[in-house]
Amino acid sequence: MSRRRTLSTKKKIALLVSAATVAGGGAFALAATSNAASVQNAQSSTVCAGLATALGNNQKFIEGQRAAPDAQSEARIANREAVIAQIKVQQEASNCTVGESAQDSQTAPQQPAQSAPAQAAPAPSAPAQSAPANNAGGGAGGGAATGQQVCNGSTVTLSGEGGAPAASSNQFPAGTKLKVTNLDNNKSTTVEVTSVSGSCVLLNNSAFEQVREPGKFLIRKARIEKVG
């Protein structure tokens, strides 16, 4: 009788341990599911969209440097890879999909929205403005006249680079001065192009802070002017 009671006690302990293990596993599974469900992407979050665009712009720049390298390409690529690593840290901290890239999001969403404001203001010189503005959007922005609106339809995001306020561009040479206005809050900044990027205009971190809306990494409605 005593032996049977001992075996029965062991079975009870084993059953209790098994139940605890199952319960713990279930709780872990629920926690994992909850964490996975909270991760957002570029379609569901403006913050994630901005970070994805910034990541894509830097990846595009690296691709261009590798396709047509020069003496400085290796250093530029190393710099942009460090920027990409930092953007991924920001994606994780913002609960975004880490590594999500949106290389083609610079121009697609904004073509219709920006076309009307671009030519509405300067009524007296509208015919003269229309042709250069189109040229600027097509890759000839470097030849735009001072005071002319450029990069029509482009969104603006950050390059992830530090330092004093500055910009990078694939259309304007170093030394060009651009005024970037966020039409959502009417904040503007005037910056000098200091390097090459994979899009019309990328602002570095300090320049972007001057015009950004809190919590956003993408300016969807922007006016960009060549001022020098």
C-alpha cells in the first residue's frame, strides 16, 4: 500500500510539471504572437515609410557607386553602410520591419499633388517656368535657374548622416544651395549640397530636424527651390 501511494505521488508531481510546462509554453507563444502583431511596415506607419525610404535611398546610392566606381567610392560605400546600420536600429526602435526598403517611393506618390502648386504661384512667368521645371524633374536639375522650383513631385527624407545641416543630391553639384519647405508645417531650411545621393534631395539629420513633424521621417508635401 505504501509503495502504491509513493508511485501515485510521483505521477501527480509529473503531471503538475507537465501542466506548468504547457502553460508556460502557451504564455510564451501568446507573447511572441503579440510582439509579432505589433510590428508595423511602410504601408501602416508614416514613420516606417520614412525609414524605409531612407534605407532605400542609401541602398540605391551604394548600387550606383558599385556600378560606376571612382577613387572615392569605397569610402562613400563604407559611410553609407554605416548609415544603413543606424537606420535599421531606428527601425527596430520604432517597431518597424527591420531592413524594409522602399527605393522607388521618392516620386510615385506625389506627382499629382505637386504638379498644380508648382506652377500656380508665378503666373506672369508661367510659360518660362514650365519647361525648366520638367527638366529638373527629369534629371537636369543642375541647370535650373536660381530661384526656380525644382524636384517637383519628390518627397524628402533623411540620409541618416550627421554633421552641420546639409543635403546630398543626384541632380545638383556640390556647392548648390537649396531651400526645402515642408508644406505640412511651413517650416523651411536652406542647405548646401555637399555630396552625392540616390535621389533629388536628401537632408542630413540636423537639416531634417529643422523641418520635420514630430515622429515622422518623411516629408510627403515639399517645395524645393534652388537659391544659389
